[in-house]
Amino acid sequence: MDTLSYYKSQSPFTDPGSYQSQYDCLPKTAPELCAVVQGLMLDYRERYKYPIVNERLLCMHARTASAVIQHLLGWNKDPLTQERPMPDRFLAATSDYANLFVSMARSVGIPARKRVGFVNGESIDQAEYFDGEWKLMDVSGLAQGEFVCAAQVWQDCRSGKANPEQFTSATDKGMPLVLANLMLDIAAMNKQELLMWDRFSWSLRPLDEFSSRALNTLDKAAELLLAGEEGLEELQALYNQEEGLQVPGAVRCNPPLTPPHKAQVPA
């Protein structure tokens, strides 16, 4: 498998579609692209500081780069490289920051992928890009500590090394969140870049209902994630053969600011 070519090509989530021309002016380095994304987005928890109408909360459900760009241009026609005033920015969670960065990086030929994990116990999405080696990028700029990938947290909680209750997000905590983040990271490594609030397949089930085979499958997936590039091909094979790991045509979204709902995902 040609890993770099795989992560250099767009997914249905990161493809800018009809807005490809909006990427023509993008810079060519990862740090510069990170700055562009930060100039387009606002942490949704900071929205109270600015004159932003509540209807904009619904825009947070956008799952594709093309939908995010459509919203941004609907509020402000400036080039994407132009830093937006706060009221014109996309209300974002860390998954939105990471996904848009991945889209832009791939568009300029930089292999990139979204990663899911925790920083100081708080759920957070970051990005990885390839520059001679894979490097983490805190696109949101919100991380206050070291990123620990979901697979490591899963292993630590399963072994008793870590207490699941120390891991939290705005909507979940404990082992259900650890499971959900593991599933989201498996999906992202298979170029299914979901929102951090999305739940699907096995992440919708209580852990006490899992068979030993299902738990062993999740343990194996975590092991392959931690193996890095050496485990990637086997991880993809496991994802493709195990329906419980796969992203279906619709997911359950449980966002912090609007009611839970079912959402279609791009194919």
C-alpha cells in the first residue's frame, strides 16, 4: 500500500467539490495552512463573546469541506486566506478544525489525516501531516498538554492503568467516550472523517453487551493503530471485514448545542 498517496487524495468528507477553485490561493506549508484554518473558525464555546445568531448553530452539523466552505462564503466573500472577523467565522469543534486542515493539506499535495484522542483527559481531534515523517498538528490551537491517541487510552483503560472516568467531552464521559473516540480514530484512518459528536455501529452499544469476539476485535484495532504505518494495511482489512467498525450511511449525532439527530454521511 502506498500510504502517502492514499492520504494525499481527498475523501468524500474532505473533497472541496465545486469550491476547488477557492483553494487556488492556499499556501503550501502545513503551518501556514493551520494559520488559514484558524483565521476561518471560532471555537463554538466562545460564541457568546460575539454577535452571532443562534441559527448559526445548525451550521455546525456540516460534515464536508464543501459544506463548510459554502457557509463561510455565504457570510463573507473574501478569499479563504483572508482572516475573518469573529462573527463571520465557522463555529467549530476541534474535529472541524482538523477536517478542514486535512482537506486543504491534501489539496496542495501534503499527505494528511485526522486523529482522535485526548489532551489532559479532554476529548480532542488533531491532524497529522507528512513532512519526512508524520507530525501532529493541533490545528485548533486549543490543546493544553500532550495528545494521547484514542487507541492508547483504550488500552490503558482496558488494562486498568487508567480510570475511564477521567476522560470527558461536552456530551460524554468514561468508557463510552473512550470507545467512541477509538471508533472515530479507526474511521479517520480509513478516510471517514466524522464529527467528534458522531456515533455509529459499535459506538452506539453499551460495552457490557459486547461479545468477547467484539472486544478482541477492538483490542486488535487499537494495537494496529499504535503500530503506525506497519499496522495500517491490516487495520484497513479489519475495518473492511468487520461491520461493527464500519461507518454506515447514517450516523447518530449527539452535539452539545442542538438536539440529537440522525445524519447522512457522504459516500
